[in-house]
Amino acid sequence: MSMVVFWSPVQGRSGSSTLALASALTLGFRYRIRQLLTHLGCRGNGPEQGLSLAGGTGTDNPDYHFSNHGWDAMQRMYLSRSLTKYNFCSYTLPMLEERLDVLMGIESADFRYQTDNPALVNTVMDTASQYYELVIVDLGSGMLLQEKELNVMKKADLVVVSLTQNTSDLDIFFSQEQWPEMLAEKEQLYTIPKYDITSRFTAANIRRRYDVKQPIYTVPYHTDVMDSWNRKDMKSWVQQNMNSSRVRSDWQEGMHDLTKMILENSGLQSILKQIERGA
């Protein structure tokens, strides 16, 4: 199992949650890999904003009761000590059969305080790792992380850091003075999810300016992506875009390169080798 965390030092402007969802969908459509996508916020936030989970778009099963899924259900199972790798997926919503499940955020105010319990979050993450090959967690944005978020980052095999082309944001981040505890110890993958290809502040120029040794992966801003996010229809858009016979767009190229590096840097190289062998 591997765990990948998506996080941005920039509060609310980088597109980190959009990138987390796009990455999970792209990986799910491209590779035969069992994934879980989740976040630690309230229901309807994070990657859920780009999905129409209520009303059956996320699942065709009309018998799903949403209060029995997500972190609300996980908390009940945790408190009763009955959560196992065998029943974990029963409390998620299947987005791509056998490839991508979504663990929705907390909904009930009665349980909301429990998500601040690091032991709960640790148990859920540890149990998920026993069932899924890849766990993707959207940690949101901002330099100040709560204890539960720091614990998840500590468990991560890879932190995908979403940056902008704003030099004020970059000055703060690359100074490392306000980095969350333990970020420096983690394998990091730098990306710019809303990349402006016409800007003078290119990825190459940013690397030179801040003496960044590793690559910065770019995913150009795409109006259709944001429209599908606002329609809560990213699943359909990504699928149609990937099945298109047209030449790959800059966005597709960016996502292809990024998701490949996510697998390589999170310890899932064997999956890439299977694809290359045609397995």
C-alpha cells in the first residue's frame, strides 16, 4: 500500500483539491489499481466539490444511505471497534468499480468533534492501507496543520505540493521557514495545477530563481476542467477526455506525466511495469 497526500501551502488558490480528484480519476481510468480518495473536512468539501455524489451519480445503487457512509460511519465503527479491512469499503462510495472509492467527509455535528481525534484518523488510515493499493488524501491548504493532518502527512509516502506562479507565495514556501513539521523529511513532488503557459514565471524560471533541484510538474489551466468541477461532473469529463481520439491536450499531457510520477515516487512502480508489459 502507498499513501499520497495532496497539500498546498497557499490558502485556497492553488487548485490542490481539483488536482487530487483529477489524479485519482486519471489513475483509475488508466491503471488497474484499487484506490481510496478522501479528505478530513466536512461533507461536500475537498474533492467532493467536483463530484455529484448525492442522487446516484457516484453510485448507481439506489439503496445507498449517505449517513451510513463516509467519516460518520467510520467514527461509529471506530467507537464500536468493529472496523476492519474486510468491511471498510462498505462505508465508502464506489466511483470506479474496483478502482476508486470515495470516503466522504463528516456530516453529523454529533460526530464532528471526533475527527479531531488523532487516534480515530490513524485507525481509519491504517485500516484503509490494508485494503487499498493507493490511498489519496486531500489535506487542503495552508501552512498551519492540525495534529490529525500532521499525522496523516507523517504516514504519507509522497506529498504532492501544489504551488502557484505568484512570487509572494513562492518566496514564503521556498524559504522553508513556515513549513509544517516533518514536511522536510517527506518525499515531495512539486506541481503547479493552474499553470499559465503564457506567464514569464515558467516552471524553469521558478526553479532557477529558487534554486530548486527537482522538477516542477505543470498542469495547465483548462476552462473545461473548472466547468466540469463546478457542474460536479469531473468523472464524466475526465473519462470523455481520455477516450477522445484527438491529439492530447496540454492538460492531458500534464496529467499523464504527473500521475506517472506519482506512481513512481510512491513505491508503485510495479503497476507501471505491468502496464508496459501489457498485463
